[in-house]
Amino acid sequence: MSTHKREIQGVVVKVSGDKTASVLVTRSVLHPKYHKTVKRFKKYLVHDEKNELAEGDTVIAIECRPLSKTKSFRLKTIVATGVK
């Protein structure tokens, strides 16, 4: 059994429903042909138990058991708050 939990850091783009936020994660990848650094984006649904997230917040989420069909990350910490 693996105890390694993946952590992702990203920006909240949408507070989608009760106790859920959509987080955009950006990563830099070297292009295989042109050998230039390009950005890759992916959105994850993150469980926010206390409904404390707002759009623009930078957060760290940690992997957990599947909480719904598409949600398998929960909020760990809020790194920075967005501009209100």
C-alpha cells in the first residue's frame, strides 16, 4: 500500500457548488520537438470543507480517497488570497 499523497498547487478559478472549488494547475514542460518550455494547464476539483475559498486564491491541495466521481483532492493550505 502506498502512503505517498500527491500535492498540487494552483489558483482557484471557480467556486463550483457547495464545498467544492475548481483549481487551475500550471506546469512547465519541455516541448519534445522544439525544445522550448511551454505551459500545460489542468483543472482539478478540490474539496473545501469550510467553504473558505474565493476566486483568485492560491492553494495547495493534497490527494485523498475519491469524494465524488471527479473529486479526489482536498484543501491543505491557502498560500495567498486573491484580490477582492
